[in-house]
Amino acid sequence: MPARSSRRKFGPSQKDRIFLAAVPDADTAARIHALAEALKAEHGFTGNLILPEHLHVTLFHLGDWAALPDEIVTLASGAASQVNIPAFDVRFPRVQSFRNSTGVYPFVLTGDKAQWRVLHEALRRTLTEAGLGGATRGDFEPHVTLTYDQVRVKPKAIPPIGWTVKDFVLIHSELGKTTHNHLGRWPLA
């Protein structure tokens, strides 16, 4: 087995993030982005909006790395290929700012965990079987980040926006470059 790449949670040497995610189709991404533009004006946000092609729901964060870890990509791809569940519908009926300690808050669409349970549990199982169980720890809060801003917004109902999740992807994000590379895509039944 090859030597593992050096993983860093935080710090200047991290430049490659990999994660499994569900992405909306192009029409839904455009609708979400239009909603984000309206909400940005309504709340006086000054932060940049997330690009439509980068909107996603993170299913599992597989780490921030000094270099893209081929071994982790291979293991995650193998685990993803073992998932066999039907497509399903998701809805996001709320927006809110998530709390954090930086003073720059993620402003997000939020939805119900129950909608994601079957996919999330199937991936948790296959990732654990592949030796990536460490990536499956922690709480899963399904959300789509729209922007980051110093303005903080309490949870607020919106007309629900959603889509049919027909697949999921393994994304390589080049940190600081606004670049998402899709390393693999797996269709749902």
C-alpha cells in the first residue's frame, strides 16, 4: 500500500480538498443562484455568491491535503461505486446563517436530514468498509452554501426549492482558486 499523503485540517499548506457531494442540475442551480442574488440584496450581504456550478450538498468531507491524495481518491471512488439506491427528491424550505467563531457566517439553504438518510447511510457504510471511516464521523446537516458574510440571518422560511438527486460526485476543490474538478460521478438507480 502506498504511503499516505500528509493531511492537514488547517494551515497554509492545505491546497487540495476532496469531498463527496450531491449537485443540483443546471436549471435548479440557476434558480438557487437567482434566489441567492435576491437574498443578498434583501439582507445587505457584501460577500461574493457561490458560483452556480459550485452549488452542492456535501455528503462527506474527505480532507484537506497538501497534494491531491491518489490513494484516498481511489478508495473513495471504489466505495462510491458500491452504492446502489434509487434517485430521490430533496427540498430546502429555509435559509439561515450558520454560527461559527470567525465572524464570517455561511449563509445557507437548509433541508431535512430524513430526505438524505438512505444515501448518507449507504455512503457511510461503503466508506467505512473501504477504510475511510474517519471521514464519516460527525453530524450531517444537509445544506447548500450561498455565500459567506459578516451579516448573520436567523432561520427563515422560503418557498421550497429542490431537485431530484439522480447521482453524486467526488469533487476536488483547489482551495483559493475557485475551481471544482469532478473526479467521478455515480448514478443512482
